Amino acid sequence: MNSIVQAGGVAGEWRDRVAAVRRELTEHGPPRSPDGAPDFATVTLPERDCDQVRDLLVDERVGTVVEIGLAYASSALAIGEALLRTGSRNPRHVVIDPFQYTAYDGVGWELLRSAGLDDIAELVSEPSQRFLARLADAGFAADAAFVDGSHHFHNVFVDLHFLGEIVRPGGVVLLDDVWWPSVGAAVAYFETNLGWRSIPGALADGTADPASGRPRIGAYRLPDPRPTPDFKEFRPFC
């Protein structure tokens, strides 16, 4: 894998292959629609948002990314493209989705494999709230995370808690659907009490809620160093 990434010509062909799979998915949808699976247009991240996620991760020069939620792989393909563009010696993409084979019949993972990204990606088919705890205990470190899993407040909160330990100080956490109150409320705790900061101008041209104007994706910079506030310093966040 490393020799492929380091070889400029081969790496360029690999990026082109990923871009072609992304283009095919955008223009024609997934290769098949499993019976009873969520609608592609409803759950997938729009192309322009994927492009902005890719470009932000390239600017951050990420080498390791944790992603929660695979579905039809639109964001995962963009993240994979970013990892190839940064030129990391050991790119790594940990994708967590307990519903990939039960709800999506493995379509998203098949698309990653068709793009050759299974060389740098691994799929974890269990709930993120359990797996992230083990990653944190093992001392796993990432440069960034993209969160588009459960939208229940308690699950998002637990995901962000462990990602705060896994993503390196100064790293980036991106959240889809922050316009949903449950998701927005969860990240508000980390902004108010743990020093996470919205990245000015990040994803500014992405999808927004027509009613409120709120952006679909939030991008947050983690503090460096990690804070250790006293429980007496707690501030209400909703």
C-alpha cells in the first residue's frame, strides 16, 4: 500500500479511479437498491458537500480518519480521495457502520472496494458507541473524524465524547446534519464546556436548511491541549 501511495504516477491513477466511482455514484446512483433500504437521495451526502469535506481534509493534511456511517459511501469516497491527495505514507480510514450489511446489503463497501480504497480502509460492523470506546482504550489516534451515524442525542454525545479522546489535539471533527436539534445539541456541549471551536468559513458553500439557513455540516477544531475542566465549571449548553 505505501509504495502505491508514494509512487506519484500510480497514486494519480488511483485518485482518478476514486473520482470516477464518485462521479458514477453522483450521476447514476448506487449499482443496486436493496429491498427496504433507505432512499439514496435522502441519506447520501450531496456532491458539493463531499467535495468540501475532501478539500478541508486535504488542507488539514490528514493521514488517519475515523468515519461513522457508511450507507452508500458518498462521503467515504470523498474522504478516501482526500487521504490519497495528502500523500500520507500510511493513510488509514476506519469506517464504522453496524447497518452496512443489514440495511444496505454491503453496497457502500462494494463501492469503496471498486475504487480500490479497501487497501487503506477497514469496515467495522458494530455500533460506534462500543467500538470507539475500545479504540480510545487502545490509544488509537486520528487526525480527523466525520460523523453521520445515529442521530439520537445520547448516541451522538457518546460518539463525540470518545472522538474527543481519539482525534488528536488541534484535529478536526465534522458532523453531518447539525441542523437536527439532537445533533446540534450534542455538539453544543463540547463547544460550551470543552473548547471545541467552529472553523470559520469551513464548508461555507455547502447545503443549508432552506428554512433556517443553518448549514448541513459543522466543522470543529479540537483544543490543543485537551482541557480538563472541573465539574464545578459546567455551563448549560441548551
